[in-house]
Amino acid sequence: MGFCYSAYGLCCDFCSADHTTRKYVRKLACPYGYCQSWACCDQCRALKKHMASSCTPENKTHKEFCKPASAEHDKKEQQKQNILNEGYFIRCAALSHGVDKVKVIFRNKDDLEKAAFMTHAAYDKIPLGITAKLEDYEINFMAKNTDIYDSEGMEVKA
């Protein structure tokens, strides 16, 4: 989500005021770096409207929602980094190829890539949001050239 601007500058996300009706409208970031920033005027800031997380409709505060969510995200990123440090290739992209074929791109810590072709059913066994390794999949065949634009037709059996 972006910020709204009028001819006079940034608009408040809560009352839509701009610099013609309020003295200050400024961007306020999530203190945990998890959710998006708010644009908030001085009056809405005094009412502490900016204290609610932009990630939840229940108006939970940043401390209630963003702090644990940020900690969980950091934990997942550390696990992902540990897998990369062990030398594995992890899933970074997928391209659908026809009715029942998916090309999945895997990358290691040195940014080297491998591509594998598999069925949609094999790909869907591991949900998004989980760090998946190349070895976790049932691969139909590998691509010799991993450049995602040039590898079609350059396939070899794994």
C-alpha cells in the first residue's frame, strides 16, 4: 500500500487531512519493522491511532501483533540461513509449464541456481512459506542450463 498525497502534500491515513488542515502529517514506521508505515497527522497521533498494527483488522497494537510476528519471521530467516550454510539449494521461484508441469528454481548461498521440472502435485506437497530444499521434491528431470529464459529445451534426465 502506498501513501496518499494531495496538492498540498502527504495525507493522514486516519482522517485524510493534509497540510492545509493539519500542521504536521508525517510517516510513522512500525517499531518492530514488521508492518507498513502509517501517514499520521498531529491530531491523530495525539489520539494514538498510529499505535495499531496495519497487519491486523482487530486493531491490535504493534507490541501485541508485530513483535511476536517479527520474532517468528526472524526465526524462519535464521533457519533458512542455516539450511543455506549447510550447502543446500532452496526453492526461490516456480513457473508453470502447461497442464501438469512446474519448473522450480532453487538457489544456494553463493547464488548458484538449479532448475527442476516436476508435476503440480509434487510441487504443492510443500506449502509456500516453508523453506523447501531441492532434495525435498520428487523431480521428473533437471534442466542443464538454469537460466530461466534459455533453459527450455535443454533438459537432461536427473
